[in-house]
Amino acid sequence: MTEGNGSTPQAGANPAQATPIKMQILAQFIRDMSFENVLALKGVQGEVAPEMQVQVNLDAKKRQADHQYEVILKFKIESKNKETKDTLYLLELEYGGVFHIENIPEEQMHPFLLIECPRMLFPFVRRIVSDVTRDGGFPAVNLDVVDFLAIYRQELARRAAAQGETAAPAEAPKQ
């Protein structure tokens, strides 16, 4: 066995360091997509001043094959007229990736799947959103970079708060 530079590993070297993380994207796909051009369907009277709202959700699960995981990014992008609050268009996109991942400790797998894997998929989602909004008759939307670490931390905080709320009523009052 040799290291990357061709030399043999040193005696007493940590075996965890000898096994680098292996990650490979096996597949990418659009699981579901919907674009509703409400402006074209209903028409809008007067001046249009678009205002956009973007919602992001993530999902990950283990697949039956060894070391394979599926990660889904869910985007909901809604553009409304700033003045009347009428919807101009609605884009919903679920974009997935199948990953082969090895040599990551079990306790680090969850954050890896919900932070690093979405980072790998995001440029493709950005391109799809840009193309669909442009082809739908609107200016192309170039999504800002999504901070998946912040989303992960918010979800952990939300879950901790929810567990705290459900645990609090179960405690008997002290006398």
C-alpha cells in the first residue's frame, strides 16, 4: 500500500487518515417541476412591479444499494406584483441527485448529505430556474447562492425548539 506520493505509510499512522472520503455523483434528475405563468393565463391590469419569494427545502435518504444516498432539493419560487400582490408566476422544482459516499463517520453523514451534496447540485438547479423563467416569458432568474449550512442549522434549531415545546407540558409542576 502506498500513499498519494508513492511512499509507504508511516508506522503508527492513523488508519482513519489513510481512507479518504469518497464521493461520486451517480445521477442527477428532475423529479418534479411545475411552471404556472399566471400573468399569461389571467392577464394583469396596470403597472407590474415584480417581487419574488424563494423557499428551499431539503430531503435525503439512504438507498438500498450500499453507500448510496438520494438527496432532493425542493424550490418554490413565486413572483407577485408588488402593488396588487397578484401572482405573476409560480415555479416549483424538485431536483435530485444520487450519491455514492464512503468513509464518512455515521455521525457526520446527516450534515454531509444536507450541506455538501446540495452544494454540488445547486448550480444545476440555478441553470434550470434561469432557463424556465426566461422561456416562460419573464426575465431569467439567477438565484443567489443558497447557504445550505445556515438552512441546516435553522432546521436543527427548529427541531430542538419543537422538542422543547413538547417536553415542557409533559413535566409536572413543582410544588
